[in-house]
Amino acid sequence: MLIKVTKSRTCGTVRIPGSKSHTIRAIFIASLAEGRSVISHPLLSKDSYSAVNICKAFGACFENTGESLIVDGFGGFPAIPENVADVGNSGTTLRFAMMTAGLTEGWTVLTGDGQIRRRPLAPLIRSMKDLGGDAFSTRGNDMAPVVVRGRLKGGRTELDAFTSQYLSSLLIHAPLLEQDTEIIVTRLNERPYAEMTTWWLDSQGIEYVNEDFKRIKIKGRQGYRAFNTEIPGDFSSATFFMVLAAVSGEEFVFKNLDMTDPQGDKMVLRYLEEMGAAVTCREDGIVIRGNGLKGIEIDMNSTPDALPAMAVAGCFAQGETRLVNVPQARVKETDRIHVMCTELAKMGADIEELPDGLIIRESRLKGCRVNGHGDHRVVMALTVAGLNAEGETTVETAEAVDVTFPEFPEMISQCGGDIRLIRESADKNGGAVEME
């Protein structure tokens, strides 16, 4: 699938869909709980359905009403899946499911798509062994496919949380272990996501002691209870429209975003404000108006998912923008540092890689054909770039947006963007034919 865009005047009101991070945490905790939970206004995307399907494989039951997910949990004692469990493209689901598998009385095999099978698991595998379980990679490279044996008991482990998903997985499942668990965190990237996880633990009344995410002690033999909750809007998805507002010079109003929510990507508002955008929080929503951006240096360790969009913002800012301290962006769905450098350079960006980020200088972008590399956030960021570049931009692998933001193309159109979704089909000679 392709996205084709041309330079457009965009503005308007945008209602942001539910948070992926909250939705997946809610799905797993509801599945681990005893009784029936109701998750209202969840994000319904490929990643969310991956989490649902994995939790079904462990024995949870789901009903999708369109507005809500109704979940009957298995009460902390998951079944062994009948077959290999496939997480699709969801890294969060894989890391969480590994610990869920560690609660079973047997062996579970977990895998995913090509991107997932390139994402590292070694620190989580080591911690699971420390806590009385076992896990190993079928290819011996500490990546999926991974085989997990339970049942985990608890104990002490040191964890290098190069991605916060390792720590969140331990935090969610440790309360259900037979013994207390102590986690010594030697490094923590993406701290806001770990804070989101402890927010969920607090909402469940879980007993733990957190020494500034350096040492965490969790009492064992606890349990989760059924709950009813509404999922807030996703600041990570909103990032692309926030950057679109900032670089376009027009006004956007954002609905369904809660500034009191622990999502880390709300920091993008501060980044854009420091670059010169006008940001106002009102009762009817958050308002952003572009106002001539200037380059700044941004420590993006807490907000790696925002790197693709902020790289685009840097192209339209006077001077130099530096996105730094985000090495984990190289091991997401793609190496986002390298991919964004490569693809924006095709459009004429003055951009270079750092080991842990990017340097971007003000550039006159020109539309061309770029590759989204099957990464939803790269596809959406390049679309925003194309909407503000001269000429026509074609973004390949556009189907990736379904992972987290299926409504993205339609919402761009509603804001005035000249956007078309095109599928490619092979002709009789093996060439590509574009079909509306």
C-alpha cells in the first residue's frame, strides 16, 4: 500500500484515538485478573488485537462491543497455549507475554513477524532465569522465536532496561509470583512508560516499594481484581498532528488528551513550544499553532517514539535541531535513527546520524518516493513531511499505520490534507501497477 500526498493547507479539530500503551496494559492486567473487566474506548488496532489474541491463547475470554472490550480473566493462572503464539508486530505484547508464559506450568513458544524476530530479549531472558523460570531463543541469538518455561517463583534479579518494556513486564507479573521479587535496575530508558506501569499497579492496590526505579521490591502472592476503565487518548499518535500543526503555521485543536495522564509523549508539547510553536491548554482541548520554529537540542530518552516526527519538525526549524540520548530508537520496529536520516535525505533534508540520535538543519524538502520500511511511525512522519514539501510524495508500506493508528489517513484528509491511499498490484510482466 502507498500513501500519496501533496503540499496542503491543513488545520482543524482532531479527536485522538485511545492510547496503545494503556490499552495493552489494560488487556494484560484484565486477563491476569479474576472476574470480568470492561475496557472502554480502547485503541482497536493491529497491536491491540495482537495482545488480545495472545491473552486468548493463555485462556482469557474477550467480547468486542465496538466501544468496549469485555474481558473474563484467568486469575493469574494462564493455560499453556495450544500452538505457537504469534504476537504479530507488537514488541510490547512479546515482552509482556514472555512473563505471562512464565506463570504457566509448562512450555510456551512465542514468535512474531520479521521485525519482531530482530528485536532483542536478552535482559528479560536473564531475569526470568533469575526468578526461577527458563527461556531461550530457538536461534541462539536472544531474539524470537523464544521458548519459555514456568512456573516463575520470584527472587532477586538485575535488569538492564534498555527498553522499558522489560521492566514493565516484570512489574506487571511479579505480584503474582509465589515469593517476593527484588529488581535492581542498572539502566532505565523510556522512564515514563515504567511510570505508566506503576500507575496501573497503584490503581490495583499492588504492594511494592520503588526506590526511584533503581531498586524495586514487589510483594508476592498478590492478585489483580476486575475493573472498569476508560482509555485516554494517545499522545504518541497525537505527535504527528502536533508536528503537522507546528510546521504548517496553522491552528489545530486536539480532543481526548489528558495532561494529567502519565504518558511520556505529552512532552512533545513542550518540545514544540520551546521551538516556537504556540501551545495553549483549554477546557475544550489543546491548541497548537505554528509560529516559525527554531532549532533546539532535545534529550529524547523518555520519548523515543517521537523521534520520527521530531526529525520532520527539525527540517522546518531555523538553524540546527539535535535529537540526542535515544540509542534505543535503533531497536524499535526499525532502526529509526538510520531510517529517518536516509528517507528525509531523499527529500533533500540536511540531516546526519549520531550514535544516539540525529542532527537536522533547516531544509527545503521536495516530494519524492520514500520507503516507510513497514514502520508505522516512520510512515506517518514521512506523510507529514510530504504534506509540507514541494511536489508529490509517495510513501511505501503505508499499510503499517494499521498497527497503531488506522484512522490516520482519513483524519489527515479531514484536516485538509491532499492524501490518497493506493494499493499496488503486479501486472502480467511482473511490474507494479498502482490501483486506487
